[in-house]
Amino acid sequence: MFHSITLCLDMKGCPNRCKHCWMGWSPNGDMPEEELSAAAADFAPFAGNLELYDWDREPDYSDRYRERWELCCKLSGPRPHQPHFELASVWRLVRDGSYAPWLAGLGVGAVQLTLFGGEETTDWYTGRKGAYREILQAIDILLQNGIAPRIQVFVSKRNLSELPQVEALIEQLDLDRRCRDIGREFDCFVHQGSCDGENRRFYDVWITPEDLEKIPPRLAAGTLKYFSAETLPDVFGRPEDELYRELLADGSTFRYVSDDPVFFIDRSCDVYPNITTPSPFWRLGNWKKDGAGAVLEAYAASRSPAQHARLTVPASQLARACGDPNSRRLFGREDYIELLLHRYCAGA
Ligand code: SF4
């Protein structure tokens, strides 16, 4: 019995194919709505509380987003469902006039939007022509509905030079004042993301310490505020060579099992723990074929290859086998271990 279980069913997928997507680019599916009730019924006996979501990629991408939200709230419990995340479908915001008022009605006060630089670059990173213009439209729509846009920027050496364009856009759209006018604060921040999923492809152009000086002042200040950090290295982490040396002396292993796990369920009903990208190394089983009990047992026993590797292979061995002692790329410690673990499992 787990204290709580959160289930995120990838029912509809995502209209984008972002180059930094940590969830990966699996094809979109169309899971029948009844799967929500079936998942709730199968997993609830194993949890003190169940929390259900009809998405794990783009929220509210289904045309029946309202009904599904209500159904998820109804099937979750016994504790009340968490409020709607500060995430939304940009695709829907510009196509469905009733969506932003609905979000506002649920009490959503801010929505995160992702830019990568100017128009061409943002379209390329989002994997969809027109994405940048839709984000600009979405900003206006959100503000008209009393919701503050929050701008996040993913950065690597490839788009570092375009950060001033994002800062100029923030000024040009007067976002500080417009958010103040609706009684909210404007937030913006930059980070490199974790080096997993599609974002792993940017390893070669990963940010290094000297790049932090090139983050323009408004975005740098917004980043420190958003992460409650004193310095940018507190946010971006430490160079790989330092982490590598530290891990060489670290004989610890780790058990990736929580009493409050979150699971991703893909369109084929394969189940993955929400630790990193849903890759084959993390697969726990198939909820429909194996049953919820067997999937949870696999999780609790660290039976997925990645969980098993982290439980049995010391950090020092992961670093020695898969780290680069000469790299200055910046990582948070845990993100770096997950990158090493992925490489270890991929090469095993
Ligand atoms: S990052 Fe989000 S919006 Fe982009 S492809 Fe991945 S799930 Fe979709």
C-alpha cells in the first residue's frame, strides 16, 4: 500500500515536437476515456490516495478537456484533486475562446510559456511552424483573462545568442506592467533542462560556466528570483569535471522508490515511474496485461533495468564508465547521475 499514487495517462499526446522534450517524441494516441475509470479502479486499492490526470505531455489537448478534468477530479481521492497546474495548451489557447476563461475559473493565475529566442528559432525548437506567433497570441489571451504569462527559456550554446531577443520581447510587450495591472507578478527564467529525452541531443552544445555571463540582466535576475537562488551557478549546477571527480569517490547506490510515486502510462498502457524520460530502461510493465499489482510490485522491487542499476551500481562506477573528466558542461548533481545512468543502461 502506497501513501499516494499519481497516474498520468498520455491519452492524446502533444501537438508539438520540442527539441528539448524530456518526455520524448512518441506518436500521439487516442486512448478511450473509459481508461480513466479503469485505471482508477485498478490502482486505487493500492493507494491511500489516488490522483489522476488525463495527460502527461500537453495538458488539455483533448477536445474533451473539461469533461476529462472533471472526471479526473471525480475519480481521484479521497483527498481533493490538486489544483490545475500552471501549464496549459498554447495550441488550444489560440483556437478555443472558452479555454482561457475556463482556466481562470479554476483559479489558474499564471501559465508557463516556452521561448527559445526569436521566431525562427522558437518555431524550430518547438517543432511547429507558427508556434512563436501562437505564443505571442497566447500571452495576450492570458492577460485578457487575468492570467500572467510566465516565460521560460531553455538554453544551450546553440541559442545563447538569442536570449537578448527574448529580453527585448519582454520589454516590448511590457509584461512587467501588464501583469501588475492584473494584480500579478511577471516571472521569467532561463535554464538548461535536464539532459534526458530529446534534450540529451544537446549534450555537445551544453552550457558551460563562461556562458552564464552571457545571460542578459533581466533574464538573469528573473532566473535568480524564480529559483530563489543567490547565483546563476546555484541554478545551472557545477561543471561535469568537478561532478565526475566527486562521484569517483562516491560508493553510494540509490533506491528510486517513493511512498508517493507518480507514474506515466503511455498509449499502449506501458507504465514508467516519473523519474526521467519514459525509456525502455524504466518500463515497469503493462498495466493492462500485467495488472496494476504486478506493475507496482516491479516498482517497489526496483525491477526496471534503470532502477536495478542505480540500486546495485555505485555512483563511482557510473561516473568511471560513462562520465567525461574533461567536460565543463553544467549539471545539477542528480540530473548528472541520471544522465550517467541512462548511458550505463544504454551500453549495458
Ligand atoms: S516539451 Fe511539452 S509541449 Fe514540447 S513536445 Fe514535449 S510534451 Fe509537448
